[in-house]
Amino acid sequence: MNLAKLAIKRPTFVMALLMALLILGVVSFSKLSVRMFPDVEFPYVAALTTYPGAGVSEIEQLVTKPIEDAMSGVAGLKHITSINMDNLSIVFAEFQLAKNPDVAAQEVRDKIGQIRTVLPDEVEEPIIMKADMDSMPLLTLSLKSDKLTPKQLYDFADDIVSKDLAQVGGVSQIQIIGGQKREIHVNADKKKLKEYELTLTALAARIQANSLNVPAGKVDRGSKEIAYRTIGEFPNVHKINDVVVSFVGNDVPVVVKDVAVVEDGVEEQKSKARLDRKDEDGNIIYEPSLLIQVYRQAKGNDVAVSNEAKKKINEMNEKYKRHNGTPSLTLISDNAHGVRMNLDDVQSTILEGIFLAIVVVYFFLGSWRSTFITALALPNSLIGSFVFMYAFGFSLNVISLMSLSLAVGLLIDDAIVVRENIFRHYEEGASPVKAAVEGTNEVMLAVIATTSTVIAVFFPVAFLSGIMGKFFREFGLTVVFAMLISVVDALTIAPMLSAYIIPDHKEKSKAPGKIANFWSIVVKVFRALTVVWFNFLFNIVEKCYKALISFIINKELVKHTFKLTKKTKEAFVYIVKYKFALFALSLVWLIMYFSLKSSIFSIGALI
């Protein structure tokens, strides 16, 4: 039993599969992440190592060379590049494309950990980073207040704003740039330190030792267990003055306030941020502020996180009006804006393509039933392809949506071929069921061959090598998914609907009722506005085309073609002249077609 007979004999089964595919497609579409480009991981790992106070030569010999030697033993390594600067060493490692970047980063981290003892003691812990497109901030905000000091503004951003933004789903990290962080300064007097025979190191160690909370043990009290600890953390800055750092004559304590002055200050400013805006006169005003960068989670949804964060920012601004200093948040940049604009443009292109394809099919087929049957292949294929996209871990991005927009014109071809052949059998007097079975079987191999040709073009695109191959993997496979669904739709849904939607010849001969008469009038008016005038123009062009072809063929030029005489040359000139006429007529037809395509939307408004 072939697919057409199975679909006609078991329509409930086929419709159930179709509904399941559509429901799964809608659910999969809602779960797909929205990004600008496909999620591509680059095989690059960087090791950043800080050596305070070291020059370029020391960085190269003591830090960079040992790290390069350690990284060279990682499997899959292609190239190593290093940059040496004062206080900093940067080593880049490029791996084979087949190498998992996470595995490569972990192996590099392990190799550097093995030589950690070889590096100088003053070297800070190396930072291992992999190349990641998600490392860029999604949102950049400005926090400003005219009444708060830089220290108070930083504390507000660190204690309140960052925690509020962390509540947004999909946010992974909040980074604060600018402002001044609180820092306790202990300004020691050198003369007094010398008088009490103390050093700065001893003073710092004593303060640090007295600021710790140390567990003191546990005591069992029946069924309860009580834990004890000594509280050494300073409740306020003034308590630091009372820390004992030494004794004079073994009985007189020396406290911090005897040798130093404790101040509640701020750390040295390493970054500065400001918000530039124009006033009513056009002058630029520079307002000191903080920059808050919001990062999303890996493989997250850019648009969803951005939309939710914007709603949260509005709520936060309303809440912060009641805080001291009335701080306010301003959105500086939104990387999801470009994603949103590009995706909206591609989605509108897909919808326009679907609409134009349906209208053009209706104009040429001249039947709303045939148009419905063929046009159904578009939503079935497009929505069904979302199931495979979700299963393969794809996302909605410019590349995948571009492939769907390209496939719109290909998806409907199979259904048109099947429906056209079924309609031919139906016009010849066959019943709808017989026409559906025979018409589908006649063109089944042709439809499969045509779809296989398209798949043979796009399927290898998914296996391109290099970085571009990773980007175009989703492009090729998305088209393949849609085309496979379209050919199944053409061989099952199209014949099934043709068998049950198209009326039998006996039913068409029955006298129509009042409602049928009214409906037939509406259909005639609609056809007069759309199909009738188009068929009239199309028939004129067709007759002219046939007349020109017949005129060229009927001329007795063929018998002169193979004779090397003067008439042969005249024959070729004659043919070329009429070929130009034929080409000009073809241009007229193309102009009429594109003018029809541009007026589709006005006709749709009339409908």
C-alpha cells in the first residue's frame, strides 16, 4: 500500500499525525532560543597571568615561556601566540576545530596548575579563558544620583541594584564599572612604629588576626548540639583602634591608635564612568555615574532576557524613587536590539513570501480548494521543521530564519505538482478518490526526485569545514528538514484532502439551494476581481507566444540549416531576429508578472 492510498484510507490517522506535528512544532518554537547568530564555539583558549612590578623581559622568561611549554603538551593544539607587557602575560592557544573548547580550557588549566610552583611566588593565579561570543554584556545601564557620593552610589549598586537585576531570569553576572569602593585606611606613623619597635608587616598581621571569626568547638546538651565561635569581626571602624599590636615592658599594651590613624575611606579609583546627555539648548552635560553591565547565561535567549530586564528596570526606577538620593537607572545599550530588528525583518520576509506564494498559486490554479490544499504545505513544513531544530539544538537566528525564507518557494512546489496532476485526472472524469490515487502515483517518483535534488544541494552545506561551516550548519539542515516534511505532506495530505474536499461530479450536477446560490454569486464576484482579469491577460500572452512559436517553426528554415550556402546564413539571421522578438515578448511577460506581484497587497486589501 502506497502513501496516497494509506492517507485516503486512514484520514484520521494522518490528521492525528499532522496535528501532533503542528503542536510539537509550536511548543518547540516557544522553547527555541533567540540569538543573532548560531551558537558557535571557537577553538581558542587564552591564559592571562599578572606579575606585578615585572618588566617585559621578566614576563617573557619567567612567566610566558613556562606557560607556553606547558600548553604545548595539550592534545589538538595548532598554534601558540603570546603577548608580553609590563605586569601582564597573555598566551593564546588555537586548537583543532574538532576539539571541544571546554575540554581544551580544562586541559590548559590542568597543565598550568602543574607548573604553578615553577612560576615566581609574586605571580597571581593565572586566569584561563576560552573564546566565547556570550562573554559580551547584553545590557549596559547607567546608575546616577545627584545626592549620593561615589562611595554611597557604589554601595547602593553593589548591595541593592545588582541583587535586583540578578532576579531576572537568564542573567548570569552583574559587573559594576566606575565609582569608588569602600576601603579602610590605616595610616601608620613611622616615628611611632620605630619608637615601639614595630613594623608595618606586624601591624597588618595583628589587625588581620583580630578580624577573624574562629570556630571554638561544639558542646552536646542532650539531644541538642551547640556550636561556639569567637567573634573577631569588627562591628565598626572605631573598634580597629583598640586592637593590641604589641606590649611595652610585657605589661603595657600598644594598640593601633597609638601608632596609626584609622580612616573610613575609599580605594584608589581605577575606572570612571559618566553619562553624556544634551540639554534643551543642545549643550552636552557630563554627569558622573556608574556603569552596570548585565551578562546573560550561556545559550540563553537574548530577546527574552532583554525584554524581562527592561520591565525590571522600570519597576526598579519606581522603587528607587523612595530611596535616599533618588538614584535612577538609564539604559545605555541593548545588544538584543539588533537581534530583534534582524529577526523581525526576516520573519516579515517569511510572512510576505508565504502570502505572495499563496496568492500567485491562486491566480494560476483558479480554485480556492486547490490553493488551500497546496498552501497547507507551507505551515506544515515550516512549523514541523521547528521540531527538528529544537531536537538538534538549533536557535532562531538570522541564518536559520534565512534558510526558512529561502525554502518558502521550494516547499510549495511538491504540493503544486501533485495537486495539478490530481486536478487533471479529475477534469477527465475520474472520481476524487481515484484521481487522488492515480494522480499522486504518477508523479510520486518525480516529486521525490525533485526534492532529493534540492536536498543534495543543501545537505552538504551542513558539513562545510572551518568556522564558516559551523555557522552554515543550521542553514543547510534547516532547509533539509523543511523539504523532507514538504515531500511527505505532498504525498499524504494533498491526496487525502483532494479525495475528501473536492466534490464528486454527481454532487456538482445537483441543483444548488438558496445558500449555495448566494455563495456562488460571492465566488463569481471574487473570481471577477481576481482570477478572471488575470486569465484574460494570461490567455492573450499565451496566444501571442504560441503564434510566434508556430510562425518560427512553420518557416522552412530547418532544411537550410545543414547546408553551407548563402541561404543557411540568411536562415540563421532570420532565426536570431525572431529570437529577439521572442525574448522581448518574454520581457513583457516578466514585467506583467512583477507588476502583478507588486499589486498583490492592494488586491488582498480588496479581498
